[in-house]
Amino acid sequence: MTKTHTPGTGSATGSLLRLLREEADEAEFHAVGADGPLVGEALEIRSRLAAHRRREAALAALCETAADLASLPDLQDVLQAIVRRARALVGTDAAYLLLHDRERGDTYVRVTDGITTEAFRTGRFAAGTGLGGLVAETAQPCRTTDHPNDDRFAHSGHGYRADSVVGAEGLVAIQGVPLKAGDQVYGGLFAADRAPRPFSTDEVELLVPLADFAALAIENATLVEQVRKASAVHERLTAVALDGGGPAELAHALADVLRGSVLVLDSNDRPLAWAGDAPPVPAELVRELSEARRRRVSVARGGSCVTPIVAAGENFGTLFFVRGGLDASDVHALERAAQAVALMLLGERTVAEAEQRLRGEILDDLLGAPDRDPEGLRRRAALVGLDLERAHTVLVARGDDGDRRRRITELAGVHAARTGGIAGEYGGNTVVVLPGPAERAGAGGPGAVARVLAEMLTAGAGGAVTVGGEAAGPGAAAVVEAHRDAARCLDVLFALGRAGDGACRDELGIHGLLLGRADREELDRFVRRTIGPLVEHDAARGSELARTALEYFARDGNLARTAAALYVHVNTLYQRIDRISALLGKQWRHGDQALQVHLALKTYMTSH
């Protein structure tokens, strides 16, 4: 407290010294009556002492703030202490701290001291509005002596009105400094009065180190959060790996830890696993995927982030994550997760390749030399889950393009593994051996199983895949025989032009018995030789003689039922039969020629 001084007591010099000791006002120095130069020197000393005291107070505040950084575990407590000290050092009515919300694109009030209205304590401001917007834009200290009438910055925008919040609090003069750590600006620290006042350079210098401490506290909290999230992700993913989980379990664990939606894409950008809503990857991120993979870095846009899954220089896929409020700690955790996924997929592929080699060797021995070491073959088959004492369904698959054989075998291997069977390459085809007869599995027989597999392989391989199937009883010999029949069935399907289809021997009927080893050219020659005139007549005149003859055989030669099936009058049918007889000869309905004609008709109609 400043003491009163009575002029005229003691010498002028003693009076001036006493005034300096008592921190008297400037007016009291002039009232002493001393010489002007002496008073001027005293006032200069007074100014230096005041600056010294401010520096001591600032240094004490910085030391206390540094101690807070080391002792206060909660970021909110540290920031609150900084704002409180800023208000005390500058001597303002209030102080507050604004932070940028990068997800929402605005700023919000984080902590306050001396603020009286709830609207201000919970306030949000549009980016670029108010003095806070000017501080953020310039990344430099800024001040205003009359905030409501300062035309250097916008006072409203995007539905926000900075003046309504600031005005309700009654703030007029405001000094702000940015919260910077390197090139990163987190927000600003502000000291404010409810009446006009100037802010000196010394007062700005008091706020700057406090703002730097606040930025450091925020950066440290961000780093701690990154470490915490990375540790939590590592712990959960390690547990998933130890439990033998795959991409699906990993996606759910990651979504749970980071509280968002996760989509795992394979190297061809096809969904491998997901947890949450599995939203589509935004187009702008899709365009940056190749660059992200090349540089092996994450790309974040708004609330979405893509992280490449890379191991040993090879692309295994992409992690896609979505959550509001995505920050640097989430991106760091995703990058750690991508490493774990890459190692998991690399390990899975290594194991799968080893198992595939073993299955291929077993198939070679089973189908090529089953009698060489029957007991050893039985033991090795058991290692991959194949019990030769049980019944099986044998399937043989082939694409219309030999370049896709490896992909077909990989897909078949995945399918076989899910159903307890094995798959591999043999004789230029992909062979699948599934446990149990198809009928017992409720699949409708080996033909139905073959069609299901053909559809699945066609979809996955990007081209038609044809599959022949056959049931096998217990024992290696039965598997060998079923494989031979399934392969013959496959050849028949190709010969009949049924690429992409699936069937078993019984479904092919006489085609399977007589034409199993015929190729397409042989079938065409057989058709032309047997019913060529009929086919040419239909092609030239648009008639249906071939269909009429086939329906005639299908109805056991019953003219009334044949006419009904063709939706024609019986007289019309008589005319057609007479025409067929003229083209093929009168014996086409009798004896061996009837068998040949019927077979040729079925072959022709199946492939056209």
C-alpha cells in the first residue's frame, strides 16, 4: 500500500529516496520541490524498479507454471493456472484461453478467469472473427482498446456473433497472444478489461511466455495421448494376435479402442473386414491412396483417415478409419495398427503358402500314387485335416484363362479351409476335396456343390470358372476314382460350351458316358454329320424343326403331348415330322439312328 508523504520533511534527496522505497505515485515525486533533474532521475529509477518488479513477478509466474507442468497431471488444471496468472500479471478484469477445433473449423473457450457469463464460458467463435481470429490469422500478438468498434476483424460469421458474447461480458480492451509450438498454432491466450485501456509492450511480453507454456502443455498432452492410444492399440492387437484372431477381430478391437468405424481393404481395395458402419472411402482419399502407399504415410481429411498396410516393401492393403474429432493421436495409433495388421497378414500368408505346398504334395501323392505308401499318405493327410476313412466330395475347377490358375487355387483353398477340406493344383486344374457326402451336408448333391463353387470362384477370379464334381466313398481309391469322374465331367462341360457352370456325372446323363473325352470340334462334327440338314434348315428359314424333334423324343413319340408342349396343332406337328423325315431320312425315329439323332439334338440344343 502507498503511504502518504508530507512535503518539507528532511532533505529533498531523502524525500525522494523515501518515495522510491514506498513506491509512491509519480505526482508525489513532483510535490517534493526538488530540482527538476533530480526528480527526473528519481522517476527513472522508479520506472526501472517497477520493471524489475514486473520481471520478478513474471519469472515467479513462469517458475510456478513450469512446476505446474511437472506436477499437475490434468491439462485443464495447467491451463487454468496459466490463465489465472496471466490475469494477475497484467492486472486485467478477466483472462481466457481459446483453442481451435479443427474438426468443426471454429474456436472455443477452453478456460477462463474473471469471466461472469455462462455464454462466454461455453462460447464458440467462427474462424476469423473477433480479436481471436486476428491472432490466429497473423500468429502474432494483437491488441484492441475498443473491441466492439475495431474494424480490423470481422465481428460475426457462419451463424456466430462474437460481439454478442463479448459484449454481454462487457469486455472492451483485449490483448491476445498466440499459442504456438513450432509451426503449430493451437489457439490464443487473452487478457481483457471492461473499460478502454492501452496495453504496453511489457504487458505483451508478460503474456508471451505464458502462452508458450500453454502451447507446450497442449503439445505434451497430445504426445501423451498418442502414446496412450498407441499403447492401448498395441495391447489389444497383441491380444488378438495371441488369440489367433484375423483381420475381422483386429478391426473390431481397433474400432473399440479408438471409438470409431474401421474398414480393412486388401491389396486390391476390396473389403477384407470391418467394424462399425463400414462407410465408403471418400473419393478424395481414394485418389491419394497410391501416393500414401508410395510414401508409406497416412492421409487424413476431416473425420476420415487412410493408412497403408505395408510390410517388407509390399502393399497388403489399407486401413480406413472414421470418427468425429479425429486428431494426431488417432493417426499415430492407426499407423501402429497398420504395422500390426501388415505383420499379421504377412504371417498368415507365409503359413498359408506352407500349408498350400503341403496340401499340393498330399494331393499329388493321393491322386498320382495312392498305393505307394498308403499308411504314410493317411497320416500326412490327417495333418491337414483330411480323414481318408470318411466319404468326400471331389471337385475339379478350371478357368477359361490359364493365367488365373493361381488365383483360382487361392480362392478354392480359402473355401476348403472354411469347410475342413483341402485344395491344390493337379494336372493343370484346381482340385478341391471336401469332407462328407454333399447330400449329408444339405448341399443337394455334388452337382449343387460344384455350381456353388463355380459361382464363388467366378466372382472372385474375375472370369468364368467351370467346376465338375463327384461323390467319393471312404478310402484313397474312392477319391482317385471320384477325381477322374469329376475331371471328365469338367471336360464335358467345356465341350458343351457351358463355361462357368458346375455339374456332376449323373446330371450330364448320356453326355457324360459317351462324350466325356470329346472336344468341342469333335462334338460339332458329330452334330453336323447327324442332324446338319436340320440345323441348316432352321438357320435359313427360322423354323423350329430341331426343337420339334427334341420335344418328340422327350415325349416318347406321343404326338398329342408333343404338340401341346410346342403349342401347335397336331396337323402342324405332322407337317413338321414329315419335313424332318425328308431332311434326315425316314429312320431318324427308329433304332440306333434315333439314339444318334437324340444325342446330337441334345448336344446341339445344350450349346446353343
